[in-house]
Amino acid sequence: MWGIGFKRRAAWPKDMTITIDDHAQNLKMLLFIRQAWLVAQDVNIPQLSPVPATGTSRIPESASREVWDQRWRQQWARSWAWFNVSKVQDAPISQDEMRDISRPGQNLHPIVPPFWPVEYGEDGLDLAAFNTWDMQTIPTFPSRSERDSLPALIDAWQDGLTTILVLPYRGYFAQRLNGSHLVVSAETRNDPELYTKTLQTKR
């Protein structure tokens, strides 16, 4: 995740800062698990790009496929719900707080999003394969996408946008998650025309 501070050029609002989260690892891990274990296949999620090679990942035998399917759905819903409670915190998280976050069954934490391994461990996951795919989905830095769509970005910021979440979906995808968060596919962000169109969509 990285922030773009638009203070370097007078043509841009001096107080405008947009966060581009192109490394939402908790969400990408859930996408990887869904691909590897073939759970929740009826959930409306675009195809992935690139499609991950899942290695030795296998659905664990410690619970039935139906149970893992339901657990995945719950974690997917919690991960999106987190954006409605999240907030920026300048002070570091204390050790006691980190211990609480690292225990399963906790309420959503405003600073740290929910992670699958915290709730269910790493059983059935080929972490090397996930990490390889994770690195493949990180765009080249720096990106010109926001500069190329700057007028539309300014309008979106004035409409309340603060964060753009980029996921490795194939083709065009754009969804205004809430008043401050926009979700787009990497392919949408990399296409100036599509990205401008998306930023112009009011909440």
C-alpha cells in the first residue's frame, strides 16, 4: 500500500492525498484459497489475472468441504466489512494489542484487517506458491495511472474518495465500496480511459 501526496505540483490540490492499496494481501489470500480449494464457486467474483499456480495447496481434511466453504464465505464478508470500521492510526500497535489481534475469534480491529491464517492457520496452503502469485500481482512502481486521470481523480477526491483498492481481476471491474473506498481491477487502473470513466462515477 502506498500513498500519493499531491503537494508537489501547484495544479493539484495541495491537501489531496489518495491511498492506492495494490497489496491487499488478506483479500488476495482469500482469492488464492478459493482458486486452490474450489470453494464458494457461486460467489460473484471476476476471474483472476494472472491465474495463480496453486502448487501443493489442498483443502484440509480436518473439516468437511461444506465447513471450509462456509468459513471462506464468512472470512470474505468480514474482510470487506473491515473497510467500514478501519481507520488510520499514527501510533504503533502495542504488544498486548498485537497479541489480541493474533488470536482467532476477535472482533474486527480498526487498524489490522482480518487474515485467514489468524483464524484457521496455514493448513492446506502452499505459501511459496501464494507468495509467487502475490508478487506477480504487484504493479510496477511508480505508476502513471493517477497522473493520467488527474482531473477525474480530483473530482472523485472532492466527492469523498480517499482509497483505491486494486485487485488482480481480469478485465474491467469497478465498485464504490463506500463513500471513501473504490475497488478496481488492475486492468481497469492501467487503462486511462476506463480509469477516468470509473473515477467519474459518483457514489
